Amino acid sequence: MPESLAVPLALGALVLALAALLMALMTIRRGKIVAPERPLPALTDLDALEAYLGEQEARLDALSGASRAADEQLRATDEQGRRALQNVGVVRYNPFDDTGSNQSFALALVDAEGNGVVLSSLHSRQQTRLYLKEIVGGQSDAQLSGEETEALRRAALPR
């Protein structure tokens, strides 16, 4: 074998040996983590079989209760998530001819039902004004500007 191949082959063999060792260690560790099931009692020992089945029934009841609790928690989390301000729409614009750049903006923050707020900032040379309008069901009691309406539309776009 040429000497130029000896080093790469030795390194490859070392990597394979380390991978095999790692796999063996992981297999041993997994065996310790997963407890083996108790073997089924002989059918001739009815008392032991009845006790075993009772244990299994209790385990199933516990799992069923845990599953119901997890389902309830998931429903509560889903409901909470629907009420979170999760949809965002932004429009930057220049409302005045005497200012440069798009430093004014309309920002819509709404939840899954279209409830939230639209925050607008109007920037001029002398001042910056902020306006906040409440949004309920995708609508506002206050008149929305074109930029605010566009920000609300962008927030409602499906993701």
C-alpha cells in the first residue's frame, strides 16, 4: 500500500472505531433508561395474573388522566395564543413635503380575532406625534388613515 494512503486510512479507521464506541455507549445507556417490563405471570397463577392486570389498569388510568390534563393544557395554551398580539403590519411613509425620508409610520398589532391596536407616528421638523387607535374585530371606532388601514391589512395577511 502506498504510504500516502496510510495516514488517511488510519484516521478513517479511528473515526469509525470512535463512532462504534459511541453507538455502543448510547445503546447501553438507553437500556438503563428504559426499564424492562415485568414479564407476564403464568396463566396458572390466577392471583398473580389478577394483580398484574390490576397494575396495568391503574397505569392506563394514570396515563388517561395525564392525557386529559395535557389536552386541557393544550386547549388553554391555544386560547391564550389566539389572544396574543401575533400579527404585525408596518407602513413607513413621509406625510409632509418639507421632511426627508420615511420617518413616519403606522404599526398594527392584532391577535387572531383582529383585536389590538394601531400606533401611528407622524414626524415633522419640529415634533413627532404618536396616535393610538383601538382595533376590535379588525375595525376601529376612530377614522383610520390610508397608512393605518394598509398596516392593518398587512397584519391580517395569512402567514
